[in-house]
Amino acid sequence: MSDSNQTSSANSTSSAASLELPMASLAVSVVIVNYNVKEFLEQALGSVEKALSEIKGEIIVVDNASTDGSVGMLRQKFPHVTLIANSENLGFAKSSNQGVVLARGKIVVLLNPDTIVQEDTFTETLAYFTENAGTGMVGCKILNPDGTLQLACRRSFPTPWVAFTKLSGLSHVFSRSRLFGRYNLTFLNPDETCEVEAISGSFMAVRRKTIKQVGLLDESFFMYGEDLDWCYRVGLAGWKVIYLPATQIIHFKGESSKKAQFDSLRIFYQAMGLFAQKHFKSKSLLFPYWLLRVAIWLRAGISFFASFLKSIIVPLSDLLLLSGSLVFGVYLRYGDLNSLDFFVPALIAYTAVWMTALRLFGVHDRSKFSSSKAALAILIGFSLNASLTFFFKQYAFSRAVVLYTGALTLLAVPGWRLLLKMLPRLGLMPFYGTLGTNLLARRTVIVGDMESAGTLIHKLRSQVESGYDITGFVNTNGRHTGEVVAGVTVLGDVSELNGLITAQNIQEVIFSTDQLSYDQILRIIAAAGEQKVTFKLIPSTLDVVLGKATIDRLDDIPLVEIDYKLNQRRYRVIKRLFDIILAIGLILLTLPLVLMKKYLSSDRLCERTLYGQESPFIVHEFCKVKSQRLRKLPYLWSVLKGQMSFVGGEIQEVISDAQDGFIDAPLVLQQKPGLTGLVQVNARMNLTDEDKEKYQIYYLKNYSILLDLEIVFKALFRI
């Protein structure tokens, strides 16, 4: 292993005379620049090693001062990989050059760390170079994680006309037009080999002789644009740049830069401006250079504005709903809006309180789509605003307005989040970001073999909050359809996967890379086409699930040395108060219905004996009512008495025997039996006793009133 902190001193546009490269003793050198994407890098290296198994090659990784343990992982798991560990982030171009000047391959491949290559990727690429002596650079077909084509894998240079069609949107509207669709060559068949002007820097295979002639990457580009510039210089030197769809890779795109969105946008448009200045400024073109620069920065402004709008869309939506509710509250109070001007100072104060509460509860940051946190923030804000009307005389006239507004916003602000969560369940939109976490389960199938099925399902279920609703298992050997493994039905084999995705309304597919070749996985993803499904991978050497913009860790929950929150008195008091307040409210609300059922109908009350935390107890329910919710209304009294909880463990009925007394008694219950709970809302997943135990442990460890509200919402709305 080579471990260095040096930067290549070779100029990015070195001539053949000044550029020194080692002797070409290998067929392929793969150069990967890494920055804080350890899990993706490990998966990429696994796929590269498989693809190089029949080829004399080497792997060079340049790490740009990652802080996520990437270097330690490389030294431990990939000691044969040549490592250059930089002490600072030098940017993609300079770091790539560090690797290129060490490369001993006849073909040098620049590869992004958040990619997965097929087993035949390097053999197909080498074969094409061998058969086509005039080719200096080759790029392959690149797929997004959902199976769609990543348009940047073949493109044209941003000449003024091409840039105009891209920046104006004409290339998108008339994508099939040869005149307007040149930027991403969308008028060409993506499955046909062709000569292009540029390829994507996520996979660039370059002939060694070409590098010696045109020089290294231009280090003036920190990130973005250097690949386009290199392609331009390769073409200028008389070499062909080829798009080769005979092989393909997956690119998870942007994993290194997604945490610094605005910085990445700035760097991207600076790179585009630098490219235009370098190659088009001195040339006589139909459009002057300055017009191209104006167009680039105009588009940059639009992109920045779009990103800014995306970042404020949630708080802006809440602000509009709050303002609308306040105005409607005034209307409900007075029957018109004539006095609205008089209310403006009060409305501003009330809005500020509610927006501050939402902000403090993280609803505008890390928990954008949490309906329970939004509801709690609205309730806290209502309490504060109601207090204003009592302690400040200038607000005393608006108590009714606060009451009306509080009720409206309690419906509207958490309501739109609940609605948004229901859309993926109805198949009307895919899961995105935090929409797919916590209790909002995503219908998921696992693709693997029967031997590993139990282990995979166990790992996925061990992470209670991951949000995977394991709907079925797809077998790799074409047998066992209809059988049940670890409580999950085998739906079919890999050849039927696309049909199963549609028939079962699947939102996510998880592949076991230990049982499927990367070639199989990529072909399946490519065949999925336009289906609204997300594909993820469980690497054979990792306890994580990899997907676009996500890394879900699958470590088992430890069973020792856990400080359970519900063992602490203050949390038990909070939970009991929650039960008492909610029980009293619901008892008062449903009392007329219960009395009518009990005294005015033929339905009678039945007794059931349930296991409690300390001893069995008796509950009553309506015998003939089909609806489970109505049938168990009398359970509210057991909640009020403290025998049960709204959110708790699974209800277990006592089975008695005339001779032996109580039988099948469970072990000591860790929770009171609950009207709902994690086990109850996930009952259709055919949970094993071990799964139920994990749900109990997760709840005890992570209890909060917000978690209780989430579980109650899920039970009520079945989302």
C-alpha cells in the first residue's frame, strides 16, 4: 500500500514531454476519489474487485481528508488497495491527478465512490479499446438507483446554442429533437454505441497514450467541469470519445456533496463559467461569449432560487395555513372581515408564537413531516397564545379567535402532513427522504435465496424505526413459491420481479449482493424502467442498506446496559398523565354512545380476563359489535384505572383450565397491555416472538409522548 499526503506537481495540461507516468505493466488502473462516503466506497470496491477478477489491474483510492472512518476501513478491509490519504480536501481534479500519475494500467478508469459496476464493465471497455485504435476515452451506460438513465453519461459541449436550449428548457420540452436535444443527446437511442462530445466523470476510461498526449485534468476546476474539459481536450487532440452501453453501472449521484447543497451549486456554475471562458471566449461564435456567461449565471440564479424555495416550502406552507386559519377565525367570531385591520398586531403575535413552537419542535428542520410533533407544537402554541389573552389586556378581545384558530390549525398543520404520508400508501407518489422513516412503513420485497432469507428479514426487523414493511420474498433459484420463511411469503422468482412490483404495489426492493451478481442486479434495475420503485442493496460484508441518499444501519439492538426511558419516574408520570387526559376526553366524548349501547340496545357486555403487569384483570367489551374500535370502548375505563395504556404491549387473554387454573401465562410483562402499540400496528407482518421482544425493547428505550402520538395516529388512520 502506498500512503501519501503529497499532491501531484504535474500541471493539469502537461505536454507529453513533461508528463511522466510509470511503465504500463497492467491492463487497468481504477482511480477513485473519496470524501466521506465510506459505506458507498466499500460497496464500490467490492464490485470493482469482482469486475477485475479476470484482469490484471489495480485500484488506487485517493481520500480527501474524510472524517467518517474511510481510511481506517480501507486499511483494514482493503490492504491491497493503493491509498493516498490527503490531509485536506484538494478537490476532484487535483486528487484524481494524484492517482493517475501512479497508475500502471494501459487504461486508466476514473470512477466515483458512490457507484457499482457490473462484472463485465472492465472487460467490455478493454475489448472496445483493443478493437478501436482511434478511441481515446470511453464512458458506459449509467443508471440512477431507480433504473432510469442518468442523462449526463453522454452529452454535448455547452456551446452557446446548446447552452441556450438547456438553460431555456427547450432541451427538456423537445427532448427527441436533434436540434433542441443536443445537450444530453436525448434524441439518440440509449442502447446504441455512438461517438459523443463528452461523457460523465463518474466513469471515464482513458487510454494511457491519450493521457500522455493531452495531459492531466485541469486543476483549476475544484469540482464539476473538469470531466467536460478533459473530454474537450481529448477530442481536440483527434481522439474519439465513445458512449458504450454494452455495460452499465449504478451511480448514486451526489453523495459527497449533498450536505452542502448551496456550496455545490455555486461550485457547479463557477465551473461552467470557467469552462466557457477557457474554450469559447476567443472564438468567433454566433452568440458572443459574454452572452453565454450571462446565461450561465442567470440559470445559476434560478437554481439557487429553486433550492432556496425548496428549503422554505414547509415553513411557508405552515405560515400560510396559520395566517388563513387566523383570518378565518376572525370571520367565525364576527361574521365578516371588516375588523381585520384592527386584529393585525394580534395576528402577527399569534403567528410568531405558533411558528416559533413549530421551529423549536424541529418541524421545520429535521422532522418536517412529523404530524405528531406538528400537533404538539400547535397545542403548545395554543396554550401560550391563550395565556396572552389572559395576561395582556390588549389581546383579551381575541380569545374566541385564538380558540377557533387553534382548532383549525390543529387540523390543518398536522393534517397536510398526514395526507402527504397517505399518498405513497395509495401508490400516488414514491417515498422521499424523511417521509419514509419511523412508523410510515414502505412496502418492501427482499431478493435473495432461502438460506439467507431468515437472516435478512431478522436484520431488517431488528431496526424498528427503519420503516420497512416486508411484504414478501423473491427467490433467486426459482423454487419455493408460496412457502413461508421467517413469517414472510415467497412471492416468486427473480424473473417475475417486475410483475410483482406492480401487483403488490411495492415501493422498495432490497437486493442481497451476497446471492446476486452485480450484473443481475443492474439488469433487473434497468428493466424496471419507469416503475415508481426504489432499489437498495445489502452488501455481503456490511450491516447497512444502501440506497439513493440513504444509509440504513442494521445493527441489532443491544439487550444489555440499556437505560430504558420508561424505567425513569418522570417518563412514567408523563405517560400516565397522557393516558388519564386522553381517556377522560374520550370517555366524555363517547359516553352517550356507550350508554345507548348498554341500556337501549340488545347488545350486552362481555367479560374478558387479560394479563396485566402484576396480575390478571377483567375488562368489558360489547359482544355483538363488529367494529373493533366500538367493541372496545369500555376499555377506556381500564386505561383510566391504570390497568391498561393507550400505547402498550400486546393484549394477551388469560386462558383458564378447570383443573390447572391459569395456563399459558406469559413471562413478566415489560409494558401494560395497550389499546395500540408497535406490535399491534405491525401485526400483519407476522411478527415472531423475537420480533415482538425487539419492538418492546425499542419502545421502552425510545419512549416519548411524540412516539405515542405517532403510534396512535398510525392506528387511527392505518398508514
